[in-house]
Amino acid sequence: MAHIAWLGKKTPFCGNVTYGHTTTEALKQRGHLTSFIHFDNPTSPGNSKTSLLANDPEVSLPYLVKSQVYTIPSPGAQRELRESLGRLQPDLVHASLTLSPLDFLLPELCQQLGVPLVATFHPPFDAGIRNLTAGTQQLTYQLYAPALSRYDRVIVFSELQAEVLARLGVREERLAVIPNGVDPECWTPASPQCNSPKRQEIRERLGQKRVFLYMGRIATEKNVEALLRAWRLVDPQGCRLVIVGDGPQRSALENITSITLGQNIMWWGYEADLQTRIALLQCAEVFILPSLVEGLSLSLLEAMSTGTACIATDAGADGEVLEGGAGIVLSTQGVTTQLRTILPVLRDQPVLTSQLGQRARERILERYTLTRNIDSLENLYGELLGWRALSTDSRKFTATLSRNNNRFNKS
């Protein structure tokens, strides 16, 4: 088993945060030790920036600015990172890149320490550069490509994303395509025989209308405005659009829609509770993701896993996930026009939405489970560290032994 120093984010909530939490928890279940290094200023001058609890070290690095998109560290963050890695002595460093200046310094630092360095590169993209937002993201890829070439491995979510970085000079042998994965036992379709109190509560709040749902950041690149325009033009009777999430565009869009759409749309806001997010997707018939740029949306995978019919643009890897009948794929150009055609069909054909939901669930089980993701990650670690990935039975035995040792140490 390996000791992994994971450099990522714990706040504010975004896909990077979910990815880091889910992956490190899964690695712990398989017996690996993870040390989580993230940006978090101490609440008071006397607080320690490092806590060691139950063999799970957590290191906090000071920052000046932290957002869902990027992070600006404090001047002393680089020194504290170097000292923390020297003290922890991990077998491998895995950086879930936070768009921080430290991302560019990590290769030299890990080379000095003699530790293999892996990156997961999250920034969304649209390989076609069909809009201004996609062009801006392309600049991010151009800026990062020289630094990524110095990482031992760079994890991306699709072959298309790997091709973009390869064209920018990142050597193909350093790129590893490992799609995001979700736990299908957690994100599961609603059972007709078991209507949970949480789902009953959500259904009462949503009313008896059929639910179409968006879940994610409310920002320019997510193109929620195009969805709202289409909804206003179609005004599907007996249906309600629920917007779950927060972001810089929320106030402006909410003010506009409160006048034009009234009760036909619900602004749910940011939802931190996992069970509530699951119940929302279980209550929804259709999930819509109209993004101009994407990586591989975890929200999309979660919706698919719950058996919700999905519509998404072909930005990033989302079109690849839904291709072949697992959902409806839109072009990033003319999203409003396409939705104006599709929404009435889904309104009038509930059998179609049910079939699309079943196909989406099947696609998750086939390609995008968390188990499959962690298997690939362990294989990559093993390649860099010189050991072969353990079989499933061996992993279970080692994880059980690790948990028993932890209980013995606590007692």
C-alpha cells in the first residue's frame, strides 16, 4: 500500500472538491494512507496549520484568494508545502490542480524530493473553440502545457482532452485517460417499493409537476441563460424547471425569471446535503447541462446513475459520455434553438424520458463507476512506484487489516 500526498481543494464546493473527497476516501478504503494538503487559512494566529489525526495528516496552506475557479496562495505557502512534504515523506504526490501558481512549482519541488508527481487536470474545454468562453479556456491549456510536460503523469478525463494537450506539446506517454466515476450504489434510481422520507419531503416541496433539473455552478460558461430562454419560449405545461446551485450569475438570472416565468421555475440554491442532492435527481425526469465548456461533469454522471434522462452539450467529454443513445447531445452553438425543439418532445413523451434514463444508468455501470476509476488510478500509481496493482481479494484483505490496525492503535 502507498502513502499518497493529495494536494487539492476542500472549499468552496465545486467538481474539484467532490473529486478529491471521493477519490481519497476510496483510496483509504483500499488501505492506502492519504495526506490531504489544501488551502485553508487558520482561524486564529495561534492555530496550528497541521493536524495529525488517526494516521490521516491534513496540511493547511495559507492563501490570499480562493474561489471555485482559481487560488492565489500566500507568500509563505510554497515554503510550507516543501516542509510538509519533507516531513510527511509520501511515496507519491497527486495534485488535483487548483489553478494556482504552486501548480507550476510542484515538478521541481517533487524532483528535489525524489517523489513521483501525478496531476489531474480539471479545466473545462471545447476542442472546437466555437465560442469566446472556449477560446479563453484554450488559453488556460496553452499556459499549462509546458508545466504539465514536467509531471510524471497527467490524468485527463477523455481521449479528446488528451489530444488537445498532446497538440500543445505534452508527451502522449505522460497522459493517462481516466474518466471520472461515481458510486452506483449511492447514486441509484428511486425504488418504487421504497419511497424514502427525504424523497417524500423533496416531492412535496417540488409539487406534482414533472421536474426538469439543472445542477451546477451558475456562471457564464455553464450557459444557464440559454436554458432559461428556451424554457420561457416553450413554457411546458405541467412541468417545472429546478435550478440547483449558486454562482456569479444567479442573482441577475433569478430576478429576470421571477418576472417572466413565475411559479414555472424554482431556484433551489446551493445544496450541500448529499442525500438531498440524490433525492432531487431521483425526483427529476430530465437533467439538462447546457455548458459552453466542460471537462467531464460529475453532476452529469450522478444524474445518469440515478436513471434520469440527460441532455448535455458536446463540450468537453460530456458528448462522448452520452453518445450512442445514452442521452441527447446538443451542439454548444444554438443551445436555445435546440432545446426549444427538444423540450416539447420530452414533455409529451414520458416513455421516452424513462427509456433514456434506463440507458443512462446502463452506460454508468458499463464505463463510469468509481470502482473502475480507482482501479485505473491504482494501476497508474503502481506503474510509477514499481509495484503491481493488487487483486480485488488482496485489496479487501489489506483494507480489512488496515482498519483492524487502526482500531488496535486507538484502543
